Amino acid sequence: MNRVLVTGADGYLGSRIVASCLADHRDVIAWIHARNPVELEHRSHALKECLGGDLECAGGDLLDPDAFSTIDPLGISAIVHAAAVTRFDVDRRAARRVNVAGTSAAAALAQRCPRLERFVFLGSAFAAGLLEGSIEEGPLAPDGFANNYEWSKWKSEQVLQEDHAELPWTVLRAATVIADDESGACGQLNVVHDTLRLLYQGLLSVIPGEPSVPVCLVTADMVAQAAVRLLEGPFVGRFVNACAPVESCPTLDTLLTVAMDSFQACPEFRRRRIQRPPFCRRDAFELLVQGLRRHGGSLSEQVAGSLAPFAPQLFLRKQFIARRVSMLTGRAFPDMAALLSRLCERMLATGACGNRAGVRTIA
Amino acid sequence: MTRDVFVGDFAYALGDQRESLGSAARRGLLASPEDAMKHGGFEQHYYCSSAASAYDLALQAARALRLRGSDIDALIYATCIPENGSRCDRKAFASSGDVRDLMQFPASHLQAEMNISGPVFGLDQQACTGMLGALRLARSLILSEPEFTRILCVTADRFPEGARYEQAYNLISDGAAACVVSEQPADFRILACHHVTNGAQVSASDEETLGSYFAQTCATIQACLNKAGLGIDDIDWIVPQNTHRDAWRVLCSLLGFPFEKVCLDTLSEVGHVISADNVINLTCLLERGLPEPGQRVLLPMAGYGSNWQCVALARSGS
């Protein structure tokens, strides 16, 4: 039996990869990170409710060295390792234990699968860390990282290259997911949506970053589709940058303009006469964040927790070379500025802009 | 061609009680952690004893100018806190039911005390920007009505008993300031005034105020500069309200203005004295022998309402 094991199967991207596999008539084992049987049962039930009742679910604690002990390696032909902590403010220990050691554990399982044809690691464009300039679809050697999440995704790539070179792996580096698909619907809020919410609410006093920096974005369905195509396709031992090619990436200034223009359609936003926040230098933004942290409060959590760990990237002129993802999906990337406009409309329509509850720091 | 209008004769008065930041924290007068306020540059503040009123502060500041009432054509009296705009006797009103007891206007009292014969203008609902509003109104009166050549501007506020002495991350002092706007040459020539009100943010929280602070301050300053036909590079000093020191570091970064040319000299000593900060800091700068003749100064202020004002000045003399 040729079965695809998808880890992080009830995560935002993991669940879409499972759905894409099912749509492709593949036999899937949905592996769910859970700390105990009750949590596993609960999360399995929720995933089955979402994707179909006969989905086979398994699970374990990714922190446990025997996390995959319930998986029979004989029937596994492919693994998509999507399980990860995706918070930008993750601490070093958790990033190491969950993301790096988790990747090692998944790769070790892959080693035990005699019929394994492919190991797809769902990486991140942020593995490029503080690199600037062209980011090729190849190994990375960053000088540093803006946060532990970035480091952990780079380190996970290193694990595959150095410790599991013989595995048929492919690294799929996902950029920041702006929306589920071209409709602008959004099933999970991340730093982009948090920033939009702060902007709408008039709480974003400045924007850290260089206006002309290109912002690399992707839709969740593009990532999921690329992951499925990789299961038996090309690019063994290669890297795929899952983001819009640089020529299609809007600048930070364009994104801010589109968002402000989109919000102007909302009478309440117009009434409050929210000013467009000015771009500020990195040192000035850090001063502001430090001040917010000292004073505390919900704004401090929102800005310091979500935007601050991401902010250094907004000063770096990265040009992702992304030739392979369109080859895999057979689709052109959507116009990201137009997609952002649709996203803003959706967020306004669903009330997501007005909700100040919950801090999201997801990559 | 528009005539020149000047401003000078600066004075101020502070609440009669002084206490350290730590003491204010222990008395529960802060909303933020003491360390955060200290990092912002605040060390102590002044507040009024129970018997002292905002009017007492106004009188003290006005008297410090040693003016002859006959030399003053009008009085503009600005307040931030609404109840400082009246010396009303609530007990008397409760007894009499006569609203006259609610209209014991401090401007009228001050006019009488200072022997000023010209009319008075009460100015409120501009919060901490009230003094700059007074300067603007005085300038406009002098430019538009010949009977006005020399106008006394006063601002005075004390927080009510039981009030927290932190607003929008700033340690507050009770205080008053006074100055004279005139058509005769004085310390500074007024180059331009600009005022923005965004009534939709009248109930803005501290976080919402912060959210709009940088963009709106920059926009107000830019609009004032445009009116004066100047750019930020033409400005030698910014004499702002006493607000968190790092806020001005961020603003300087946004404006492209050197932080060392921002006069926050009195921040640690007096904190944010409601509408009097510009006058207090300007007085301090003058005591340092600055600005030099011909140098240009910006006085920006932000206040609830929300109100944003900026006045551009040029130091008189050759």
C-alpha cells in the first residue's frame, strides 16, 4: 500500500496538504501533534469533521523521541513533514525541540520506511534569515536570524542535508501565507493579518521597514498543491522557494497603500480619520517596542509579540528566485496587491479587523 | 502683506507640592510601572495642595510677568480640564439653585485682579494644546482687529482630587503658563500656526492615542512648516510638550531632525504640565541664551479631543 504520512496534519498548511492528497485520491495517514490520547482524540475528531470521516489519524508528542512509534513504516511511500511551531516569538529551546528535533525524528522515521519515495519538508522562506539579495533555490548560509523560528527552519534544512543526505528529500520553503487562495479568504491569522488589524484599529503608530522592500507572499493552496506535486515529481535533494517570484512581489509601500485604500471603503474607518502610519527606521521601531514592553498592556502584546519579531525582515531586500513552484503547480501567481485588497474586504466583512482578542505570532 | 505678530514675556507657575516619581507610584498615581516612567525621563512632578486652585496658578504665572493691566488689550484664558474653566461654588449652587454660582469665570477674576480693561476670551476643549490655541487666537485678533495690539495668554490647570497623575504614558504636573502676544517686537515672531482636530477620536484610549501620535504629529508639523514656507531643515529647535523621551527619539527619526535639538530640558523635573510645557521649555531655552537671533523654533503639542497644534516661531533680533 502506498500511503502518504502528513505530520502537522491538523495545522493550517498541513490540513490543506491532507485535503489536496485526498483530492488526488491518495491514501493518507494524518499525523497530529498531541500531548495525550484525549487531545489526540479531540483533534482527530475535529480534522475528520473537516476533511472526511474515514480519514486515518495517528499522533503523538513531537517532543517525544518515540513520537512516530505507532506508525508502521512498511506502508509509507511518502512523508510530508509539516509539523512545526510557527510562532515568530518561539523561544530557542522550543524551536530546537519541536522544529529541529521534530524534523530529525520525522527523517529517522523516513529512514525506516523501505518503500519511501519522497520526504517533503515543509520549510520556510524565513530560513534565509538575515540574508539579502538573491535567494536561490539551494542551500542557504545566512549570517544571522531575526528570531528563533527562522533559525529552526534553517537548522532543519541543515539536518536533512547533513544527516539524511541519502533520503529522497525536497525542501519546500513557504513564504508568508497571505490567504487561503485567490479569493482572499483566510483560515488562519498570521503576522500579515495582525498588522492589518492594528492598522484598521488605528493602533499601528509606525510601520517598521523600508518602503521599497519587496514582500514575499504566497497562498496556502499554492503551497499545498506544490507539496502534493512533489510526492513523486522532480527535485529530489533540491529546494523549492514557494513564494511569488520577485518580479511579482509587491513592495511594502504598495501593500500599505492597498490596505489603507481598501479600509477607506469602510465608513467607520473613514469616520475615525486614521492616518497612514509613517515608515520608521529599525532603531526607532526597537525604541518604540521597548517602551511598549515596559508599559505593558494589550497593544504591547500585539506589537511586541507579533510584529516586532518579524520587523527585521522588512528592512531586508530579499529577491527570492522562485522558478520551481510554478512548474509544479502549473499556475501563475496571483496579483498579490489585488489579493491583499480582497483579503482586506474579507476581513472587513467578517469582522476580523475589529477583533482585538488573541495575539497571533504565526509565520 | 501680513503684519508680523510676536510673542514674549514668558512665565509659569507649578503646583505647590513636589514629589518624586517613586512617591507618586506608591500613592497609586501612575498607571504604568514606575520603571517604565523613569525610563521615559520622568523623575518628579508638582501638584496642588487641596486649597490651591488652577486659578491660583494662573494668577501666579500672570503676576510673574509684572505687566501693567493698562498695557493689555485682551486676555485669553485657556484650560484643559473643564472644571478649571470655572471657579464655581457647588455648595452655593446647591443652596441657591442659581446658575450664576456656576459661572464664576476665572478669566473674569484674573482680568479684574490684573486691572485689564479689555475683553476676555475663555478657551477650552483643546486639552493640552490650549496655550497654542491661545497664541493662534491672539495672533488672529491682532491681525484682524485694530483694537488689539497686546494680548495676555494664560493657561492653567490642576487635576482634581483623586485623579491619576499619568495620562497617555506621561507623568503630569499641575501648572500654569503665561505670555504676551503683541504687534510690538518681542522674543519671537510668530511664523505660522496649525491646528488639527479629529473629533472621531475624542474617546481615544491611551493606546489609540499612541497609535495616531506619530503620524498625526508629523502631519501637523509638516502642515505648519508648509504654512510658514519652511522645511524641517530650516528649523533649529523643537520645543515640545514634555512627553516620553523615546517618543521624541522616534519622532526625530521620522522627521529627520536631530534629537539633541529637541528641548526637553524640564521633562525630568516637571513632567507634562498639561498645556504649559512649551512655555516652560522655551523659558529654559531662553535662560540658556538660546535660540540665537534668527533661529526658528517649532512648538508642537498633542491633546485629547483629539487636538494637534503646532506653532512656528523665529527668534527676534539680528
